[in-house]
Amino acid sequence: MKSQLTEILTGHIIEDKSPLTLRELCDSCAVKSEFIVELVDQGVIDHQEENIADASFSVLTIQRVKKAKRLQCDLGLNLAGVALAIELLEEIERLRRNMSS
């Protein structure tokens, strides 16, 4: 008799236009709030409010935070290196889009 493996996926449903709170962003990216604060300090992500505890973030911020987390974990980059790498990766993507249009 064959055994069957079942994978259980969990996630959050987030509307495109709804801003995220700090807690929602942390939960969505599986990071601590200190990591988000450091990304804000490095200019990797930004928010509208002066106090980060009251901040709201774009849903697109999730992608940047996850990318930053991967760069830090996989390549061992410090946050300044992460900020530079993300900036360069986004510039490459912009150049590719411009070349294809």
C-alpha cells in the first residue's frame, strides 16, 4: 500500500489596495518588527507615518521584505548590502523592461 504525503499550505488573504499594519507585514513575511525597522532605516522600504508603530505599508512591500530576508539569509549580506542589492536588482529589471518595449 502506498503512503500519500499531504502538504498543507497556510497564508493570509490580503487585498491589493489595503495598507498593512506593522504587525500584518511582520506576520506576512515571518519577520520581527526590528527587521522592518532596520529595513526602513536603510531605505529598503518606507512608510507614510512618522511613528513606525502607527505605520501603514503597501502590499507591494511584502515582496521587498521577503527579497531582503532571502538576500540576508542566502548570501549573508548585511542590511546595507541588502539595500544596495535590491536597488541594483530593481535597476536591472527596469532596464530589461525598457529594452523589451
